[in-house]
Amino acid sequence: MTQIKTLEIPDELYSQIQGMAFSQSRSINEQIVSLLQQVLDVEMQQQTQSRLLQEIHRARWTPPPTVPDSVSILREIRGYDE
């Protein structure tokens, strides 16, 4: 396991982490690792969602330019003049 020995954490942030660790019966180290894992999980989920949305956008069907839009079709069916 890799150790980070010269990590500098602002006092206020350290106090918050210390309080969280105490409330969850963890060591400071366990709490920091847990927080890092949570952040990485969220980031990976966001990247996956972003990739999926890009794939959906690329794969979506677009009608050829010769096909009229739905509003034009409805106006024609209902007999409205354009």
C-alpha cells in the first residue's frame, strides 16, 4: 500500500475529517481513504453517464432533410394553410 507522508491539509479541513472519523468510528486515515473513494466513485459515475449521453447523441436518428417536420405534417392533416 502506498503512503503519502507529506500531505498538507488545512487545519479546518482536518478538524472536519477528524469529526467525521470519530462519528463513524474510523481512524483519520480510514476516513480520508473512504472520502477519496466516494469522490472517485462519483467521478467515475459522472464520466460513465457523460460517455453514455455522448453515445446516445451520436446514435440518435435524424430524418433526412427532405422529410417535413412534425408541425408541417400536422398542419397538413388538419387542413391549416401554411
